[in-house]
Amino acid sequence: MTRVGWCPGGRTVAEMLAMYPGTTAVRIFVGAGKPLPTWDGPVLGPIPAGVLIHVSFKTWDLPAVERWLTAMPADHAPIILTYAHEPEQGTAAGDPTVEVFRARWAELVAALADHPRRADVLLVPVYTRYWWQAHPGDVRWLVPMVDAIGWDIYNNGTTYRTPADLLSIPRGIAKRTGLPYLIAELGAVDIGPGRAEWMQAMVAAAREDGAWTVCWFHKDEWDLAATTAQATWRELTQEATVAWIKGQQWRVVRSLDRLNEQIRAAYPRAVPPATDPNSWGSLADSLHSSTSDHYPHFYAALGATAVVCARDFPHAPSCGLDAHALADRLRASRDPRIGYVISNGRITGPSHGWQWDPYSGSDPHDTHIHVSTVHTAAADDTRDWQIGEDDSMDRTEFIEHFKAAMNDPTVAALMKARPWQYPVDPKTSALNALFGQQLPQLAAAVKGLGEAFARESANPDEIRALLAELQPLDVDVIAERLKASLPASTPISDDQLKRVLRDLLGSLDEAPQSAPE
């Protein structure tokens, strides 16, 4: 679960807790020359048990750190501990050199290795994203043997930058180090409409990455008090305030239940046992972390029961289900219920600008796709998804079923007989003579033909009866009418359909003629 919280800035912790009830993470900054706050004092004392505390300190006093950790109450564990956050600012700003920074982190890691509370401490250096943007490839500040990497991320410029842009460096370093990341400080000044949406997109992107925390820097021009954006951040802090315990009730969000129903109905040949039931999974297995959308979480907007906001669907092209093509259609739909989609080493969603970005997770999702929803009430919206085509009539099957009907001897005899009932212009093909006029009278019969093909029916008796009702009609017209009666998603173009009709009906011209009775 990604915990969402704040840095108090100039306000007291008690004031901030009143502003943001349900907070799950608090970032405390201790300036240079100041001691670590006591556990029962005004800074840490008001913080409820279960809230993840992140303390950043500047004063280097290793024995004091060890004593402070020894005194940590059990109900506050674990905590996140950071020495010298944003170290890249330079010695003029009071920060250590890179050599001193790395040496002190190595000393801190070594000193706490045997500390009795080491299991309750998450060691996380915190860096400045914009410095790393200005110094691409410079990784001197990275330190080994830590638990995660933290980042201070601020939107700058005259527009709200996309999560894909602002998170590119944290994601890249996470891939390089194999460590998760957190956002120790997040901020954006109000530059016009869109700040609330930007907040939501940033948190959603952090959640899909499995970020540990996202904390808003509540100070100066980033202070949200008395702004419309404060309500948005309050909602985000309250989205997941209770941890699900194994054995408790849970459910899948209803929009994914509907997507599951649609895909199974559209691709019946891919339904288990043709595919592994686990490849249609929702609930997390042992390979998923508790931050995964496959893991049940409590979200205020989705009721009192924990919900799973993710489903997998198998890639089974031999059974008619090309899941990666399905993922492309979901991406193209830009459905507001989508949090993100992972497919074949790629990830997309609103926080990626609906473009495919490389996915660096341990599972490339080449044998299945993953669909996660948002964590709002929209996740329970049961409207149909735009999944496009289905496996009831792909182009190859259309041709095969058409041939099966057209090659039936009785049907062939009917098709050959009908042109000679009418005057034929020598310059006109037999097909044009067969389908020359009287479109209105033929509409019902042509519609019936299309519906029969769409049902994958190759019953000669049914086709024979429908053909018996046909009157002359131009091939272009019958192709148009036949295409109109097929499902809109049938993957065959007008030109392909006309070519198939001409090829198939033309081949019948070579068969022995049979006069009508």
C-alpha cells in the first residue's frame, strides 16, 4: 500500500492531523543543529499508532540516533530514517561533500546492523529530483546497503508536468538499484486549473509503481491550506487508511467483474479449462507485494469491504484471445476507470499519457496482461468496456464458414441457377446479373444471411432457405448490406468482403450448371 501524507511545514503536527484525518504517513524534518524529537513530545507524541513516520535529520550524532531508536515505542514501528536529505545542495548550504555523505551513511548502516531495533528501521536516503535532472548520469550520491530511495519532487515551469516525466528519474534509479522508491516531498504551486488532477495522477502513478509513501510539502507557496486543492489531498490521504488482514472479506471491483464477463463472452474458446484458471486471476499470490492492486485494500470511496483493483487476462492466441491486442484497444479507449495496463513488457495509463512506456517489473507480462483500476467510485462502474473485436468472426474464420456454405452442392446449384432467370448484359458479370435490382425486397434476406454468418453457422439448409429469398442485387450492394449486418468489430474491410464474395461466387461459375426447377 502506498501511504499518503504530508510534511507539516510551519504548522504543528496536531494541527495537520486535524486538517487531514486518516493520514497514513507523516514526514518530519529535523534541521541542522537540532536534536531528534522525543517520542512523547509535541512532534511525535500526537501521531497515532499505525501511521508511518519518516524522520529526516541533519545533525550527525550517531550515538544519539542509537539511543533514540532504542526508546522507540513498539506501536510506532517501523519508521523511515534519513540522514542529510537533499545532500546535493552543496557545502555552502550546510550539506556534506559527497565523500562525507557516503562515509556517514556507511557508518550509519554498519552501526545499526546489530541494533536490536534494526528490523523496525527503514534506511532511506532522500535526493533532489531536479538536481539529478540537471546532472544526468551522475550517480555519485547513491549509497549501498539501504532499504529504499527517496525523492523530493516539485513541479516547475508554466504547466503541470506529467507523472511519466517527473517519475522518470526515480523509476530509472529503482531499476538500476533494484530498490523501491518513495516521494518524501511533493509540491506544485497553483499555476491554474489542473492542480487537483495533477495530484491525483501523481499519487496514482506512485501507487502503480509500489512507492512506499507520497507526502505533500505543506509550506510556503506549496501550502494547501484554504485552497480548493486541499480537499483533493485530504481525499487522497484517506483512500487507504486500514490494512486488510488475511481471512477478512474482500471483493473485486465491479468494473473488472464486468470486463471479465465481456472477455469470456467474446472469447469463449479461451475460457478455462482451455487456459489456466490462474491466468484470469484477481487476488494476489505469494509473488505479489501487499502494495499490489491484486492485494485487497480499503478505500473510502468503495465501501466497507476491502477491494481488489486488478485482474489478469491470459494471452491465448491459439484460442482466439490476443491479450496484447486487447491491451492496445483498452489503451486506445482511454477509459477513465483504468489506473494502468501492463502488457508484453510495456505499461500505459493516464499517468503515462496513454502511451506505452517500458515496464521494468520482474514479470514482463508476456503470457498475460494486467489491468488495474483507479481507487475511486469509478472502479465500481459496470458500464461495458470498449474491448473491440471478439473471436466469433475473425477474417480467416469468416472465409472458411462462407466457403463451407457456398461449396455445398445444393447452394452452388441455386447460386448458378439464379442468374439465368433474368436478362444478362454480356458486359456484366454473372454476379451482377444475379444481384442487379430490388434492394428493398432483399434487405431482410441479406440481413438474415449476415446474422447466420455472424453466428458462425454453416448450416446448408438455413443458408439455402435464405438464398432462395434473394432477388437480383449488385455485389457492391450485397457486400455493403452483409457488412452492415455483421458485428461492428468484425475485422474485415469492405474491400476484403467484396473480394471474398467475388472470389467465392466466381469460383462457382466453373461448376456444372444446374437449371432451376
